[in-house]
Amino acid sequence: MSDLPHEDDQPDPLDSFEEIIAEETTRDPDLAVIEAGSRTLRTQGGAPHADVPGRPDDPEVDRALRLVETELAGRWGETKLEPSVSRISALMDVLGEPQRSYPSIHITGTNGKTSTARMIEALLGAFELRTGRYTSPHVQSITERISLDGAPITAERFIETYQDIKPYVEMVDSAQEYRLSFFEVLTGMAYAAFADAPVDVAVVEVGMGGSWDATNVIDGDVAVVTPIDLDHTDRLGGTHAEIATEKSGIIKQDATVILAQQPVDAAQVLLKKAVEVDATVAREGLEFGVVARQVAVGGQLLTLRGLGGEYPEVYLPLHGAHQAHNAAVALAAVEAFFGVGAQRAEPLDVDTVRKAFAAVTSPGRLETVRRSPTVVLDAAHNPAGAAATAEAVREAFDFTRLIGVVGASGDKNVRGLLEAFEPIFAEVVVTQNSSHRAMDADALAAIAVEVFGEERVQVEPRLPDALEAAITLAEEEGEFAGGGVLVTGSVITVGEARLLLGKG
């Protein structure tokens, strides 16, 4: 990794941006008809650090939190999707529509949603707005899912919020064919907590999809669509277009839509929906984008092109080109929220933007949790995410021998995930996490042997044993030889490894 680059080393921003535009316009000419009917944005012109919380120190609070967790776990799991928002709408009704008491930014997509949400939250906080953020799944603690002012709510507040809405949840349960699900109750808790705070703006990540997602009882002033790829195909559809159709459901009448770079067929669906609801569209590579980026110590230095102009020398303490693109999307979303490109032409204050991005964290996303040997955690769980992580590892780390620890969910494209990591893993230790959704370690090993060859695969069903085995293999290179370990495959695997390695 290099030090922060000198200004003289930077390419000309305008030349770089023209290259981006050229690359992004090689798409189906039929899209021109759709785009002609949609308004587009173009002008010429941080949240506090919070780590992932651990268990409460107070035994009584810990017991109360475990009771809430047990009650929530007794409901439908969040991967069980019923195509209806009737139950969550009924809950919002009896709660007095708390989600209508603040404006919101709604985020969907396949990969990058949580990191983008955290960046948006940091930017809004730096501009002195009180924020509420709702993201999923959690890395270690369920309380991570609901944040106020950039920090997860306390266990005490989480318990109190649950107890406050519990009678209304039970009222809705009794009137519906099916009880509210785990995710629906958490969504109700988040919206109630934000109204109670109160927040100036909510940053809300969908759980899955869009149209029928429990979060979709808000009317986001800004709708953000991160890159769409093939994931949850059994629930959302088997093509980019089908998945985009479901995710386009968060685009509401007269909203502003921020589109990350998309496959052509997904872009066509999203733009068509924007036309139907008279939404204003800003597209990465056209109205905004990453002009320049250079690897720097602990992250990267960016020049971003926003809706209102250039933002040079933005330091982002996260690795990978995918995080730079997330940053561009987040910046455009916040600009749109403040009316840049519509009501006002001037950009946001660049120093405030720099301060916000410099404070961004995203636990479990290429997060270094140990040195000598270096152990990195990344929650990639599908082929597209794994490919982005693999490329970022090549760019940001100087590993001479990298050992993978992979524990995946059984409903994922595990072969595609392993194939994305194969070029960077010298060996892989396959394991399984504690979730009921975890793929059996032996079944995972059978696929890994086909991808890596038998001599490069080791099986350790218990995650603690897998970590120990991988660290031992990395240490064979010697203390200063550049061996490392990447733990990946699932957010749950990463969260459990994080705890085992002393974080949180």
C-alpha cells in the first residue's frame, strides 16, 4: 500500500469522468426511449465511530435482552418471505403511523447496502441531522440493526422499545392469518424508535427485495439501488430483470432515485419504473461517479463527482473499488436529499464531506481484526460480493500466502462464491457457523474439493478449530513473510469469528 498520493500524481478528473461516461453508455439503444421519459439530475457546478456492541455487562439487562431475542426467534425467520405488507401495515396503523413522522432514504440492491447506509448516515450526521439507521442482518448483536446518531441503540432501549410495541404486535397477531414475522416486528421497533427519538431522517435498508419487504411502508424521499446481481433467486427471480422488478418497488411517486451501475436488463426495469411514477433519476457513470481513486494507508483516496460538482481528496478508510462506488452512491443520495441538482446547484461543503467519509466504519467488511498473521473478516456471501472482495484483497493487501476460512449458508450459490475466491486462496479451511441455515461442513468440503483440489482443502466443522488451523497454516510462511487469513462466506460466520478473535 502506498502513502496518501500527492496532488500532482492525480489524473485529470474531467478526463477520467469522460472515460466513465463512455464506458457506461455502451448499453441497449432501446433504453434511450425510457431515459427520454425520465427526468435526470445534473448540475455543473460523519457519524460518531461505534463498534459492534457485545453482550450487556449488567446480568439483569442481559437476561432481559435474551428473553426478547427468544421471543423474536419464535416467529417466522427473516428469510421466509410472504408477498404482502398487510401485517406490517396493520402494525403501523395501530402504532399511529410512526414511519410518517420523518423523511427517509430507502436502500435496496444485492450487494453494498449496509456499507452504503452507513456512509449515508455518516454524511447526514456530519451535516448536523439526527439520524436513525435500520440495517440487516447483524454481525454480532441484534441491537446493531437499529441505530440512532450513528450508534446502535442500547440494550436497555432495545428492550424498552420491544415492550412498548408488544401489546400492539399481539393485537395484530390475533387479527391476521399469520403472526408478524421476526423481521416485521424488528421493522416496527425501528420505526417506533425513530419516531420516539425523534430523528430528522431515517436511513432504511430493505431486508430482501423491495415491493413486499416489510420496510416498504415508508415513502422514501430518496430511493437508492445498489448493484443488482443474482441472489435469493428462489424468492426474487432468476434473472437480473426479475430481481430488479421486485426491488423497483421502493421507487415511489415523485421520489429521487440514485442508481448504482447496473446490468442493462436491470437498469431498463428500474428506469421504466421511474418513468411510471415520475421519479427523478441520477445514474452512476452519467450524473455522478468515481472520478479517481488511489490506494492509501488504511483505505483509499477518492475524487468523487457528485450531482453538484467535484469532491477531491476524500479519504475513505475502507478497501476496494466497490466501496469507492458505494461512496459515490451515498454522496449522490445525500446531495439529492438536500436538493442538490434540483433546488440548488452548489455542491455540499467539501470539508464536511471529507470529515464524514473519514469517519466511516463498516464492521465485517474487509475488517482487519488481528496482526501477525493478519486476519481479515469479510461478509461476502454470493459470487458478486466474493469477486469484489477478492479484487480488493489483491489491491490492498500484500499477502504472499492467503488462507481462506469459509462457512456459508446452504441456500447460497456456494460454488460460485468458492470459484471467485479460488485464485487468491492458497488453501481453504471449510467450516460451518451455528445458524440452522449453515451448510454442513462436509457438504461444503465436497464442493470445495471440486474447485480447489483435494490437497488445498481442509475440513474443520467447528469454527474455533477452523480459525486455529488457518492461522497455523498462515504462520508457516514465517512471522514477516506475508501470510494471512480471510474469514468469509456469511455474515454469521464473520460475526462469530469476530467474537472468537476478541472483537466486541
